[in-house]
Amino acid sequence: MRGEFELKAKEILARQVGHRCSNPHCRRPTDGPRTDPAMEVAAGVVACIVAASPGGPRYDPTLSRDERSSVDNGIWLCQECARRADSDEQHYTVDRLRRWKCRAEGAHLADLGETYLNRGDARRAIGAFEQALAVARRIGDRGMEGNALGNLGVAHRRLGRVRQAIEAGEQALAIAREIGDRRSEGAHLGNLGLAYRHLGEVRKAIECHEWALVIAREVGDRRSEGVHLGNLGNDCYALGELSRAIDHYEQALEITREIGDRRVVGSQLGNLGSAYRDLGEMQKAAETFEQALEIARQVGDRRGEGSRLSNLGNAYFELGEAQRAVECYEGALAIAREIGDRRIEGNTLANLGLLARELGEMPRARRLFHRALRIFEDIEHPSAVRVRLWLVELGPIGIGGLLH
Ligand SMILES: [Zn+2]
């Protein structure tokens, strides 16, 4: 016999578990809005953990009528799991159903946190992960606890709270090692490496990313292998070890291309191009930025397209190809204005100014530097200092030559 739950209670219970069956072995999406149309959708029902009336499954006479009809006594299941739970009370005990309910709630909170994080809302993500962590600790689910801590670390890092990120990440890592979860261990090491680099502890970052790489290879996770290689490249770049950075970037690119993740390929090509540029290999830098530009256009990444055009402009400038540099800078400028990226806009105006100065067009250089300076002052960007210096070097308006 089924209890008479209010419609509101049904809504609450379904929402608590993200409109999915609470049986951890089922987790089928139930009626309600969802994102993946390929998923089979079943009707969801509220089952009573303790039967509402005598004779029903798991009836407990010590509970009051109110307790039996409260939301706490309900669990959201698909129809099939509800039927099984009510037909075999020896197997589907009160304890088992209560554990399912908590686990499903924790899993939903973790999903919710990830959704917030992907949307760039790290604050709300932290709220959801902290609730998931509380659920995990209440039911003693170490795996869920470790994942919640790992995700908390990521969210803290996004907010720039690096010490908190490291603290949560180290706890998550310890749990993954304790329960022998190699995949999570690798993921936590990868995130810890990012936090250590953020803190400027690059050697420690390299140590974490190297371990993460070993684990990714051991478990055969190609995607993570590519990500960790890319991060190792960034660590070496941060240390100024450019040849090592390039070596890692190239290995990462090979894997990312194989997987076909074009967005990541584009950003890795951008990093590789920067390493070639810093190494003074301008021709290679230009070729790499061209490839990155093409991908940014293909995937419709306007910000990436603007950055790559700006990078390419610099490479052509260094190669002495003024006309191509101007074309790239002008393209970057148009995109920066379109998407409202003031930093790229300021950089590009300043670089166009430098190019004009190089070509001896001093009045034009001055106008461009002034426009760049206004933007850098607006957004309080440190490049304002350099542009002011260049303006002083150009001398007073009307003379145009360098002052000595
Ligand atoms: Zn089910």
C-alpha cells in the first residue's frame, strides 16, 4: 500500500535527486526536464520507505502517522525499482532504502555543483559541493567524500583561493589513495598541480603532473594523458624551460588530435606557438598560430580568434612582414571590440603603434599609443606604464622624432 503523499512532497523528493531513480544501480532519468534526449525516460514514483499502513512493506508501528506520511519517509524511484522494492522487503530493507536516498541526494548535489562550475559560477558550486561533502560524511561514503573535496578544490582555485584549493585537493588525494581509486588519484594530482603552479610552486606542480601522467598511462586514459602533458608543458614554460615545454606540448597535441577535441587542440597550439616565439623561432611560431587561428574559426571561438590574430600580428611584425602584421592586428581589433575584450583591444592598438613607429609614421604611432593608453588606464592594466614611456620617447606632438 502506498502512502498519500502530497504533490508538493513528490516534487521535493524528485528534485532532491535530480529527477533520477534513487537506486544507485539504476539512476534512470524519470519524468521532468532533462538535457540528454537519448536517455530513456521512465515514470517516477514516490515509494514509502516504511509502509503508510499496517500490512504494507516495511511497516513499523512505532512510527506515528505523521512520520509515515512525511517527506522523510519517501524515496524517489522509477516504477520498476519501486515495484521491486515493495515486493521484496527482506532484500530492500529500511536501511538500504535510506542509504539509497542519501547517496542519490549526494550524487545530485555533486552534479549540481559541476553544472554551476561549468557555467562559471564557482560560488554556488562550492555551496553544492559542501552539501555533497556533508551527505558523504553522514553516510560514510569515502568515494563521494573524496570527489566532493576534489571538486571543492577546483572551485576554490577558480575563485583564486589557492591555499584552500590545495588543502581540499590534498585531502581528496589522501582518500583516493586510501580506497585505491587510481583514476580519482590522477585527477586530484592534476588539479593539485594547477593549484601549486598558481601559487608559484612550479617544481611541486611538475611533480604532481608527472605522477598524474603515470597514472593516466597506467589506466589507459588518453584524454587525461593529453591534459597532463599540456599542463606539464605549461609548468616548463612557466620555468622558462622552453625546449622541454615544446616537447610536452607536441606530445599533448598528438593525443588531443587523436581524440578529436578541437577546442583543446586550438589552445594547445596557441601555447606551442608562444613557446616557439619566446625561443625566437618566429617562422615556426607564425605557422603554429596560423593553425590555431584556423581551429578557433572552425569551432566559433571568437575570443580565441582575437588572441591568435594578435599573436600572429606579433610574429609577422618580428619577421618584418609589416603588411601581414597590420592585417592581423586589424582583424584582432575588430573582434576585440565585438566581444568587448578591452585587454586585447588595448594590446592591439599599442602593437599597431609600435609597428607605425617602426615604419617611421610617428604621428600615427602617437595617436595609437594614446588610444591604447586610455584603455589601459580604464581597465587599470599595468601596460599603461610602458605605453606612457613610449609616448615620452616619441617626444612632443608635432616633432615626431625620438628625443635624445
Ligand atoms: Zn530505477
